[in-house]
Amino acid sequence: MHDPFDTVVRDTREWLERAVIGLNLCPFAKAVHVKGQIHYAVSSATHPRQVLDDLAVELDGLLAQDAAVRETTLLIVPGCLHNFLDFNDFLAQADRLLRKRRLEGVIQLASFHPGYRFAGTEADDITNFTNRSPYPTIHLLREASIDRAVEALAQPDAIYEANMQTLRRLGREGWDALGIGPRK
């Protein structure tokens, strides 16, 4: 019998490989991917409170591992938070959890969602796709690792603008040709 979580992880890996790494949307992703330091966690949650519980477990799991073993975690949430505004609201709860656990400055959360939309953009604006993933996903990053990676770049602030230009050149047809997204 096929495990549906395997499909979710496969979809997410394909997105990471084809979009995030393939388009160089994150210059830090390739190294941790190649070294096998990304932990893929799939939440079975159907309610945001359950996602918060899963986030707490994944925070503990990330902190319990040496960065050489587990540099980062992708918490993938296929069963709820489908509405981007609900997901965005949930992120405030996730940030409160970090503060409550005194993990500000230790762990940073990044967000990806199939309907991701930057403020001030139209829903179909191709630049939104820099943060579009097959499923709602919360990326747990070690702040120390971010600091080291940023120090290694000449112009880390240029990443955002370069990503926008990359997506504009690619266009919607190019994005669709990547063949990434949830399996039906």
C-alpha cells in the first residue's frame, strides 16, 4: 500500500530541486540538500492547533540534532491551512510559540504556500511563485546557519530582487513546465 505522506515528501523534494535549487531561488538550499541535512516532516493535522503541536515537536527535533546531521526542517501541512490568509494568520501563532520557548534568535520560520501572495500583488503575479510550494510548508531554519550563509554572500539583499527577475523571465508557462505541485 502506498503511503500518502511519501507522495507529499516527493512533491516537496521535486519543488525544492526544480524550483528552489533549479532556479537558484535560495543559494543556500543546494548544499544542505546534497548533504542530506534537510528533514522533511509531514503533519497529519486537520486543525491549526494540531499544526502548532507538530511545530513544537519539530522544533524540539531540530534542536536535538547537530546541524551537521539536521540543518533545517520543512514541516509540510497537506491536511489544513489551505487558505493562504488562514495560513498567514497561523504564522503569528507559530511566532508566538518561538517567543514562548525563547527561541527568537535561535530558530527562524520561513513560509511557503500554494497560494502565497506578497502584499500589494495580484494573486496571479508571477513574483508570488518565489514562495509557492505544493503544500502549506513551514521552514524551520537555524539562525546561526543563516548568519554564516549570509556572511558568505557579497550582496545577500540582492537575492529577493534576483528572484523576482528570475520569475519574470520564466513566466507562468515556464513555471508550469517545471511540473511541480501536488499529485492528484
